[in-house]
Amino acid sequence: MRHRLALLLPIVMLPFGLPASAQSYWEYGAWRVHTEIRESTEDTTKTCTAITGGDGLPSLRLSVINLDGGPPADYPEPLLHESAIRGHSTLIQNGQAVGFVFDGQAAFYGIASGYLDAEGFAHAEVEPRWQDTVNMLLWMKAGQSIDIRLVHPFEAGKPLLQVSLRGFTAAYGKMMDECGHSTHIPAPE
């Protein structure tokens, strides 16, 4: 009996010793949506993310939090993220310009921010200019693909990632809905 009680006690105490966390996951075409709920003594936070790529390639993601202001004041910004194994650098270098080309018809640009994390892994992140966020989201909903390229001033840009937008509209809608935000993106004036 004592042995059973000793085994049961850690299982019973587990919910009280760790912060509560729950996750959900959906797939829409080339895009995945996941939510994570974290409960603390102050509040409950739900983070909703739509992502494509990864698995050794850079990823393109958007994230919102249920406590954020959300649309129409604030829209999720697409974020290109690349990481490298320890001791190696990323293809995207700090300060480098990156172009997001939509179906050969529209282009948006961002400047890379590169850094090393505490474990020594290299990371690079690129977001479009804040004033381009709404237009970029509209192109993501209407387009077929994004050709993401490293921008070089005196030569053709180097291809970095080809992103399919198949399933993006559904993934965006699910991400925003799960965090309690409007899915509407207004046309620019």
C-alpha cells in the first residue's frame, strides 16, 4: 500500500507544481496552426501561431496573443525565421535586406536581425516594414506563392525560400479566431 501511495503522490501533485499549459494543432494546405495556453496566477495567455516551412529550412510565421489589441489597430507581422546548428552561421546575415516577392507582381522588403542565443545557436529574423504589414497580409491571402530572396545591390537576389500560400487564408482565419481577433483585413486607402 505504501508503495502505491508513493507512486500516486507525484502524479496527484503534478498539476499543482507546474504552470498549466495546453496546446492545439491544425493543418491547412502548406500551413500549420497551433495554439498554446499558459495559465499563471495573474492571467491566462493564449498564443496563436500560423507557420510554414521549417524542418531544416527557414520558416515564415505569424503570431498573435489573445491579450494583444489586435485588428484594426494592430495586425500580426509575418516573420521569417532561420536558425543554424551550433558553430555555423545562418544564410541570412545581420543587417542584410530580404525581399518577399508575391507571384512576381509585388515585393516587400525587410532588414535582417541576426543574433546568437544563450546556447550559441545562430538565428536570423526578418519582418517587413511595419507600414507594409496590411498590404503583405492581403497579398498572402490573394497570392499563390512568395519567393523570398536575399537582396544583393549589384546582382540578382539569391533564392532563400519558396513559400506556398495554399491554405494560408484558412490558417490565418483559424489563428485569429482562436485568439479572439477579427479575421477582416481592410483594403488600403
